[in-house]
Amino acid sequence: MKKARRIFLSPPWTGEEERRAVESAFDSGFVAPCGPFVDGFESALAKLAGRRYAVAVSSGTAAIDLVMEHLGVDSSWTVVAPTLTFIATVGPACHRGAKLVFVDSDATGNVDAARLEEALSRRRGRTLVMSVDLYGRCADYGAIASVCRRHGAVFVSDSAEAVGATRAGRPAGSAGLAAIYSFNGNKIVTTSGGGAVVTDSKRLADHVRKLSSQSRENRPWYEHREVGYDYRMSNILAALGLAQLGKLPAILARRREISEFYGGFFGAESGVEMLPPVPGENHWLSVALFRSRRGRDAALSRFAAADVEARPVWKPMHLQPVFRGAETHGGEVAEDLFARGLCLPSGTGMTARDMERIGEVLRG
């Protein structure tokens, strides 16, 4: 009997549209950075984010690093971020020697604005707030921006997981001085690997674009007044991204169907509930909350035995060995979500048979 294929958490969903786009980029002769597909991708991203400018780069992490380079983040800065996030949100700040401060989550998993206020009230000097749109659900941009204005902090949004999401009529990535996107292989829209900075600041966009291309001056020869990075996105990857953006409405609709499947599966007697919804979320990953860590771990083991990928919620940064002792405001909510939360398979291309297999595991 043929073994059933492994069901992954969030694999890329690509087809003939992407194949034709990549072939078109290849045939154009623009194989290396940059090219017309990069220009088109940036224009589409700026429109999606409701921004004036977008700069396509090699990863979401590179996008964060470039924004921090533009700001001059170094050991004299404090970077405040939600503790419930992926390490890339704060990795560039750590490399730059900035002081890291972590803030707890609210019930939806996004940053708790009251805890953010508490953290900023104790800060002096230059401060950057890195908000996060967790699992494709936009944070409360209005509340975060208000807190940052009161305390003179720079606000940048890590919208890596939230492409296509909205909240209160605002698209993900529309808030703050700048925001970043990720197009990693497991994201809603993928370029296999890639990211972008979106902003309304021409000065920031121009500088980020220059930095990402080794900071070459406009001369016939290679001249440099600052040291840059090799962070630009290639024309071929941008072509893939443009094809993906063309399918974004279908992707979002399918992810919503999958989330609704899980929501309808768990009853009051099951001891499982879904992470409280945020209107306009893109349903990148559906997250179930079990009664206890023991229940979560038992479900994780059943998924593994069935060759179905599931993953605990992000381990909070303040619990990570590398950040032991970092200043943290709250943390109990994030710790509870980590203990009880399980990210369920949410790939756009999941079939009816895949969902039957997942249902069999969950009924266990």
C-alpha cells in the first residue's frame, strides 16, 4: 500500500502561472538583479500596503536590518518588541548591540498596548518599537502609534506574516515609519525567499534601495561613501512574486475556509478553542488552544505519528536562552499561549483528503 504523502504546515502553492512568469523573466535576459519584474513587484506591493514606496529585498530579515541601518540603530538604542514572535524581529537589533526589551501579548497574541506603554514610560534616549502582526492578524496600529507618539519612539511594523491582511480598513504594513514583508517559502505569498520594505518616506526608500545594492554612488566607476549590503531581490524571484500576488484573493479565500474548518471542528466539549480572531486576518496559520500543555503535546505527538506537520506557537523571546535576563514587561499571556497553542496545517493547496486525515488525528 502506498504511503500517504506528508502534510506540511504551510507549503508554497504554485502552478502554471508562476512557471510562465519565471520563464518570462528568464527569457527577458534580466536574470540577475534587477529588472522590470522587480519594478512591477515593488509597485504592486506599495499598492497592496497602501504606501507610496516599496523596496524588494532578499528576505524579511534583510528588510528589518536595512530599516535599522537607515535609522542608525546601535548600542545607544533600545528596541522594544513583543515577546511572542520569531527571532528575526529582533535579530538585527541584537547584532547591532541595541538593548532589547520584550512586551507581553494580549489575548489575540499581538502586542499588549498597555504593557507597551509601561515599557516606554521607563525609556530614555532613542527607542524603536518593532510591532508584529502575529500569524497574519494585524496588531492594533492606532493604539501602538499613539503610545509611540507620546513617548517619542519610532514605530516600525513587522508584517512578515500578514501580507493581504487588513484591520479596520487598513492593510497590513500601512502603519509606522515603515513596515516589512516576508515572502519565505511558507508565507501566504512566496518568492521562495525574499522580503520588502514598504514606506511613505522617499528618503527611507531611496536609502534602503541604495544600501541593498552595496551603496554604490551614481558614478561610472564603483564609488562608495558608506558600506552597504548585497540584499536586493532578483528579477526572477520578483516574477514569481507577481504571479503569486495575482492569486492572492484565491489564496486568502482558501485559507479562510481552512480556518473555518478548524473552528467548526472544535466544540465546547472538546477542550480546544481557536486563538481569538482578529477581523481581516489572512489566516496564515490557524492556531488551536488546548486546555493544557499536556493536551497540546499529546496532539502534537498524534500529528507526528500521522506524518502531519504541526508546530507549537512561537516560544516567547524572554524564554529563549540567548535572551535570558532581558527586560520583560509581563510575559504570562505569551507563556500561556506557547504552552497551550498549536499551529495547525494551513496550506492553501490542502485537499479534501488532507483535511480528512487531519480530522482523523484530531478526533483521536
